Amino acid sequence: MILVSAFCQNDVALAITQMEWCLELGECRNHNALLVIDDATQWDQAKRVIDLAGKIFRHVSTKLVPTVDGWIPGSVALFSAAAQWCQEQGDSFFFLEPDAVPLEPGWLNKIDEVYKLLGKPFMGAIIKAEDPRHPPFFLEGVCVYPANAWSRMKGCITPAESWVTSCASVVV
């Protein structure tokens, strides 16, 4: 399983704090990481995330994504780049947003073990929508996606809507 962290300048500080915490929890040497970085992110800050991830994961890859204005279109662009890259690698991935916090040592190994045990393509928290414009249920973005998530989801991904709601019919 690949750990994916995607961030832009607005949340690079969270990504740094998250990786510092992950390092404190301990290495995840059974897993590779992909850092998907908006290309407007200050390089010294992005490099800090890369360096920290290098102390945690077996191998760290980076993918720079052209800046897309707006929170939803930008996050969709980062997720789409990650899903395409992981499909090319042929591996499932855990999409960890910068404001999410792992809770205990061995966290990624445990997530990977449960994912393999359950045998479902997607694994995460199902949310009941409160907004009537959204589907009644959707899977939160911080979750495990199968290697072929991009093939499964690309037909319903749109820059104007978060992938968690636009792809709910495929994912949930």
C-alpha cells in the first residue's frame, strides 16, 4: 500500500506537522509514499515534507501538479494525479489529507492488514450527507483506494465537485 499525501501552499504547514508526528509514531518501512505537491508550494517547505517522509517510508516519490485555483478544483486535481500515479504503480493507496492524524505506532501496517482482510475495493468512513445537494451517503476522502481507483472513478470526477460526492455511486 502506498501512503499518499497531497498538499498546496495553504496546507504545507499541516503536511509538515503531520509528517513530524508520523516520524514520532515510528517508521513505516513496509510502505512507499507519494507526495503530490501543488507546484506553487514554496520549495523549501515542500522539501521539508519530502525529507521527513524519507525518514519514515521505504521510498518517497513526488509528483508536482500545476496549480488549479480554488479549494475544490485544486483538491480534485491533486487527488486525480495521485489516483493516476498509483494506478500506474499497480498498488492500492491510503489517501491521508494533511489535516488527518494517525493515532498509534504501526498505523499504516494496521490499515493495510485490515484492508487486505476485508477484501473490499474501498475502505473508509461512510458519511451521511446533511446537504440535500449531495448523495445521501459518501465515503470520506481520507480512505484506502484500490490500485484501479482512477479507472473506476475518472468518469464521474469533475473539477467543480469534490470526488467524494461526485463518485459516491461508484465508491460507496
